[in-house]
Amino acid sequence: MRETELYPPLKRFLESQGYAVKGEIGDCDVVAVRGDEEPVLVEIKTRLNLQVLLQAVERLGASDKVYVAVPPDCSTLRTRRRTVVRLLRRLGLGLLVVCPEGPVDAVLDPGDYQPRKRKAHTDRLLAEFSKRVGDPNLGGSDRRKGLLTAYRQRALRIANLLKEQGATKASEIAATLEDPKARNVLYRDVYGWFERQGAGIYALSPKGEKEIPLWETTP
């Protein structure tokens, strides 16, 4: 699909709202004017990427009414619609989804945006920050390979203790490590590192024996 295929339906859509519309004015794909109002500027693209956003943000220097127009089969929009809309809203940009056959969906109008802080999210970040021992992960690491989180550090301390002294009661592990939540870690066994060998007694599993050396022992 070519960007020019989106222009006719977009032009009709804007004209139906009383705008005079012209294409390729200066460095803008579309300029729409209605009376004494600020002009509407539209960047037509078949894909959403950083270059598009940079161009659209640049247009904000000429008008507060800047839209990005894309087709409905835009891959980024299909797979990450909510994230795209949230980003454009933060940037003060609008979004138009234009079908070559005619319909235009005004998904988002441009405007000032004051982000609403998500306290629960902030609290989770700060809790993980305070519980994690040291700084074991390089920023930008591949998360698919696993990170050394505070929870994994706790599991590693338990696993290393079991490796040293063999099968042990959960209560003894909690006391030795001064970690009252050690019982929960053993019971949940998120990583499959532990084996229950009796009432409240746990040992290191074969999977644990294999994987523990792959992680650095926490302080």
C-alpha cells in the first residue's frame, strides 16, 4: 500500500467536517483549514516508527492539532494498539485510522496530557529495588534469559543452604537465613529447585543441582 492511497478518503473525511484540505504544503503531508481555527496537520504513513513520531512532534511547532494517519493493517497498531495510543496521547498527538475504501476512525484527538501516576506500580518497583541485594543485572539485559530478582536471590540463598547441609526442615531454613518467608518460597517452588521429602522437610532437586551454578551466589 502507498501513502497516497490514504489521502482521498482522509481528504473527504476532513472536508465533511468543514475543512478546506490540501496535500503536501511545506513539509506537511496534509493541511486542513477551517475558519480562524488552528490548522490541522496530518502525517500519513503506512507504518508507525520513531521517524514518524519525530516528524509529527516537529509539526507541533506549527499547530497543536497534529495527527498521524495510518491504515488499519499497520502492524504496530494491530499488535500494540493500547501502547501506541498511550504514547501518542503523552506526546500530544492524534491518531486517525484510514481505510483506502473510505471509513476513517478518529481514534485519538491531540491535546495536553497529564499522566496519571499508578501508585501500585510505583510501589512494586520500589519494593523490588529495596529487597534486591546489590546490583546483579546489567541494565538492558535480555529478560527472556531471566533476571536475578529479589525473589530469585531468596530462592538461591535457600538452595545454597540445602546444597551445603542436605535435606532440612523449612522452619530451620527460615531461622538460619533469618527469612520468615522462606517457607513460602519452598512451598511454591517457582523454579523447580526444591523437593519435599517429608513433613516440612526439603532438599535440592536435580533441576536445582543443575541450575544453581548458572547463577552467581548472592551475598
